[in-house]
Amino acid sequence: MNIILLGAPGAGKGTQASMLAEKYNLLHISTGDIFRANIKGGTEIGKLAKSYMDAGLLVPDSVTCDIVKDRLTWEDAQHGYMLDGFPRNLYQAGELDKFATVDLCLNIDVDVNLLMDRICGRRVCACGESYHVSTLNGKTTCAKCGGELYRRADDNPETVKARLNTYFEQTAPLIDYYKKQGKLLTVRGGKGSPNEVFAQICVELDKRI
């Protein structure tokens, strides 16, 4: 099964993706990871993407689509995958339909106010662990490795609002796009713990497999 993960920043896509990948033996493909791998590997596409990024410009849709298209030809992507961070707009969705088959679009729906609180209150560690200030009880170090926790530079209210506005303007229209195709599955991500949301997703996915 090939799944697209959809949801606003802070909706919990990454958390759910790791659990879903393990349970359903799916490859989790993050466009951010693809970009970094191509840039690190010095591929032609990576060099092209880096030239835009170094200039402070957004990587054009055409380049992003080419990078994803190439990634989906790899052997490990032939037995089911989840796309995280792609497509981001209707153009990318249309291009994706030309070179891949999408079985399901999993949309994690979370209230905007909760998203703001989640992201602005997020604290992360270099080891990859993530926390929320409401659960830290004043602690400033990671429970896993003891590293110092910090807030990401773009986890401030102004930047978060801009990211959410971009999502609702450019990415949210994909909800209707996949709904019309009969491929949309929406779950509420703001109710309950990540494990409870995961259980809800699994119930719905099992109906479709």
C-alpha cells in the first residue's frame, strides 16, 4: 500500500509515520530526508536543489518532483511506502499521479489553536527526542541521553503562523483532491495520546487493506 501523510505542521505526522512503518512494514519517505541524501551524495539533482537553497530560494516544484520520482524507483520502495512532505500542493499531486499509484491519503486533522501550542511549546534534543514544556516540569535536559533541550529557531509564534498559513493555502486543498478520488482517510489527531491516535488509524487502515 502506498500512503500519503497529510497534516499541518505539528499534527504528529512523524510520530505516526514511525509507528505505522513498523506495524505495516512500510517505507517512510520524508522529502526532507531525500533532499539531504541527494545533497550529501552530490547527485546532479542534489546539486541543483542545493543551488536554490543556498540562494535562499524555494526548490521549484519540478525539481522536487524529479527527486521524489527518482526515490520511488529504488528497490526498497517497491513494496509499499508512506510519503511525508510530498505532495505539498495540487501541482505536485498531479505530477505524482503521473509516476506513482496512491492508494490512500491519511489526513491527520488537528485544531489550529492546539497546533500553535504544540509547536511553540516544543523542546527538542540533538538525539531526536521531542518534548512539550507542559510535561517537563521545569527540566531542561533529555530523559533519554541527558542532552540539553532547546527550541527550534522556527518554533516561534510568528514563524509558526506563517507555516500554518502556507499549509492552509497550498497544501490543505489536497484534502478535497484526494476526497474526490475516494482515497481520503481523515482522523482526529488532537484527541488523546499519540498511541490512541495510532490505534484509531490502525482500525481504519485495517478496513481498507
